[in-house]
Amino acid sequence: MSSRRTTMSRREFTAVVSALAPLVISTRVQGAQPTAAAPIGPLTARVLPPGIRSRFIDGVNGLRMHVLESGYEAPGRPGILLIHGFPELAYSWRKVMPPLAAAGYHVFAPDMRGYGRTSPAPVNYDDDLRPYGTVNRIRDMLALVSVMGHRSLPAVFGHDMGSPLAGWCALARPDIFRSVVMMSAPFGGAPTLPFNTANAAAAPAPAGNPNAIYDELAKLSPPRKHYQRYYQTREANANMWRPPQGLLAFFRAYYHAKSADWKQNDPRPLAARTAAEWAKLPRYYVMDLDKGMAEQVATDMPNAAEIAANKWLPDAELAVYAEEYGRTGFQGGLNGYRGAPGGDDLQLFAGNKLDVPSSFISGKQDWGTYQNPGSLERLEKQITTKYRGTHLLDGAGHWVQQEQPAALAKLLLDFLRDSKP
């Protein structure tokens, strides 16, 4: 099917709003700093919408995994796996889980490896990176699906860093993950291998240095750096974990700057992967060279009136993130940006396409759609064989499942209906 892109208004999809139960949430999350005498427990029901439970699942590829679940009451329901990104948690899916469960699905969202209440925690910079490689994280998801009692799933949905992982799950095991929706970060597909070079008349030209762009960013005026390179550094965790403004204020500024509430977010495609084009990205993506992320987003802190007007992430819900990351730090998520030994194993899938029903959804005000020039077009036209369309939701920036949950739930349910065999 050919790709189609749609942009949806704030006023659409009111029919599913009733499925989103209002969140009356305490500012306090159950559990303090875990100790041998008082291990961390599940999230208290006070911070969760009705119909969602928090529990631990043992034996998930060596992990004790914390999972949020909805639609668990009746056995035999088809399952949907939700994969979060950074700096997020299973909790980030709380607003779309009830509508999906109301449609007859068993919906489950884990805290990913090294995040939240899933082991290992805490995570250190010098830990072995191999468990955070893509192949092992696919294994995490396969193990979770199995221990939850599913032989296969009608769909896996992923957001931010969870988007490419969802794509990889469906590419590697289409028999288990029978369709996929990727959000906010287009999946780059399987790697390629040199082809027919043994018979070429001349040796192929050497590839350019893909890292040269980072040196070029540092030469700009003012000098800049890419946030993913910064996230690979030792100092990134401490900078965000112990920010000068406090962790709650850091999260408030970070989530605000990447949302539709920050009016400077007016994304557009970039012409090429060059330093000059990347410099057009907001500074939460291409940072000032001399700043950490805490200092970078501090200038975008919303004022008291803007915070009071925020309905999609009030302080009580923001406090869940601050308390969870305050306990664990950010290193578990940051390790996912650092590359892991064994990454070349993905060449096993060279030449494979995403051969299940697939779609991409993002906020209309999300720069994540365009930060890698051409990636969305490759997903639409080259990487997928059964593409069901691109949808950009107005009134949402990067946090689409939190900013516009009703509109997103409608799109996901439509996708599930249209993707049935």
C-alpha cells in the first residue's frame, strides 16, 4: 500500500475521550530508596488510572521486570506490547492503555532494562554494555511476551527509543510481532552488506567518516554538539540526576521544551545530514557545546501560569518521573545510546524488510520525525512492504501518547482493525 500522511486537528477523535479515565493522582509514589530490608514494590494504585495494575514478572531474560497491565481480567485476550523511550517509563503509556483494553486487548508495558523498577538498578557507567545491545533487548521483549502467556501478538507499539526496537522486533520475528506502529523516531531498517565487490572492475570508494559531522558541529559559531553524543559521556548521568534546578524542575523544562506547548517547535524536513542543517534543530537536540542537558533546558522552563495550564502532564504526574529517576538515575537509559559489543550481529538480517503491517505516528510539533534527514521517507518507501500510512497529530510534540492520547488511541485502534488478516 502506498504511504499516506495525515495531519489531525485537536478537536478530532472526541469519541474515544470517554475511555480515558481522569487521573486523580497523589504526588507521592510508593517506595523509597530500595534497601536489602525494604525492596522496591509495585507502583501504588494511587498513581495509576483505574483498570491498570503494576506487578513484577520474574525470569524475563534474567530480569525481574516491572510491568503495567490493562485488560488482564479475562484470559485469552490478544496481547499488545508497548515499548517506552527515554527518559520515560511504562507509566508513559498510562493514558492509552485503558482505551486499548476497552477494545478487548491485553495491554502490557514494561519498564525497560535498566529503567524504573526493572532490574538491574542502579546502573553504572562502567557496567557491561552487551545487555543493552539491540539483539539482547529483542530477546527481552520475546521473553516477556512468552512469560505473559502469548505465543504471538497482533501488534507491538514503540515510542522514541522504543520505536526502532519495536521495528526490530517485527523485522526479526514477524511470526510473533504481527504488526508494528513506530512513534516519533523512524526505524532505520536492517544494515546492508557489500554486494558483488569481488567482481567489481575497481575497488569501491572508501566510505566517508560518519563521525566527521560532530567535529563540524563543534566548529560552528556558537559551537554545538549532538545530544546523542552527549548522552554517551560519563558526565551526562550526573548532570541530569543532580541538576542545579532540582529534578522536578529539570523534567518540567525537558518535557515542556519537546512538547507542542513550546511554541518554537515548528518542525520541517532537513535537506541533508550536515552540521549546517543540524544546526536548525532546537538546542535540546543540537546542544551548546559548553552546556549539559540540565543547563540547556533550564532556559526553556515554563512559567507558573504555563505549568498551571498544563493538563497533559500536571505536577502530580510529573512527580512520578522525578521520584523514579531520582531513585535510579538515568544511566540505564543512557547506556542504550552508547553502542554495545556485538552490534554487528544485526547483519544477520541484512536485506530483510519490515514485512508486516506498519505505520508511523508522531506529533505535528515533534522534531524527532525529521532529525535524521530522509529517514521517514526510507521507512515509508524502502524499509516496509505493507505500509499503512504516516500520521502527524496536531497539538502534540514529542510526547504524543501523553499530549494527545485520545487521538492516538483512535489511530491505534483503526490500525489494529485494518491490519487484521
